[in-house]
Amino acid sequence: MFHPSDVAFAQRWSERAPGIDGWRILLEPESVPDRVHVLPPGAQEPVFLITRPSVRVVVERRVASGGADSYRRVGEFDNLRQAVQALCPLPGEDLQEINEALEVAFPRLRR
């Protein structure tokens, strides 16, 4: 399962990532996602699958082979934020705006 702040980051990332028709994500399940499907610009179906089978986050790419879909691992990351940024990096000013919004939505506890 992904942390809610990372899910919120991924949602904001998909709103800002460039490309015709944008980068879209589908959360599964929507309420507490443990799988994030990613549709790059122009795709009609998810091309990437992001999961957290253990400590690290895994990005896999869908590969069609003989009518059946399978997935091939393309990378491992520390968190969901790094995974989506690897697919399509955002400019620094967009990252700054997203991080500032997340600081308000998910404030850090003061020690």
C-alpha cells in the first residue's frame, strides 16, 4: 500500500506531466491503492504498473505477447514519487508547487 501523500503527489504529477492527452493514472483500489496503473500520452490502456511488493517500489511495463499480457520490470525506486518522476520528470517549479500544496494537505508533526 502507498502512503496517502505519495498517492496525492502522483495524482498532481499526472495533472502536470506534459504530453498530448497527458499522463493518466488509475488507482487500484481507489480508496487505499496498492497498485498504480499509468497511461502515457496517447495510450488507451495502462502501459506501466507500479507496485510495492516489499520495501522498494517496482515499475513494470506491460508487454503483449501472443494475445496475453505480461509485465517486465523496468526499475525500482524508494517511493511512488520517484517512480512517476522516472517516467516523466517535472520541471522544478512544478515540483515546488506540488510539494508546497502537499505540505498543507499533509503537515509534518513538530517534534
